[in-house]
Amino acid sequence: MERDYLLKPSDFDNIDLVVSLGGDGTFLKTASMIDKCTLPIFGVNTDPTRSVGYLTSIPIPIDNCEKEINKYMDKLNNNNFSFVNKQRIKVTSKSQVSNDIT
């Protein structure tokens, strides 16, 4: 388990599943760090009272997270889950900044 600001793309090389705890923003940031598009991400919305969590499919309040996460990990270990495939795109943008003031 690592905090997102400590992760590098190479940290995802030899793992089978990523668990993203946060909201949709955390899920998107996590997905952007992963080069291998076949690596599944288990998205957990840790503040379901404030956000819907379109990408984070499991709503678990942060104060109950440890117990609930263990329940879902048991389901994963018992193959009691299904995948929801989402497409990703990569967008880059270049702009030219002019220092001219007119």
C-alpha cells in the first residue's frame, strides 16, 4: 500500500490488482499512472455522502473502510465479482505561450 504521491508507473509492473481508495479523481489519477491497460482497478468511493462515484463502483465510508475492504477482498479471492470495462484515452496538449503584450 502506497500513498498516490509516492507511486511511479513502474510500481504497477508486477501486480494483479490495484485498489484505489478515494473518489473519481483518485481513480482517474491512479489510472493515469498505469501503463498496462489490462490491469484491473478496484475503485472505492470513501466519501459516498459527498460524491456519487461514477468510476468508483463500491461506496465505503472511510471510517468503516478496513472492515468493508476485507469483505470485498474475500469476494475477490472467491471469484465472486464481475468486471466493468472502461475505455481510456490519452490526451496531450501543446501550447505556445507568447510574452508579447498588445
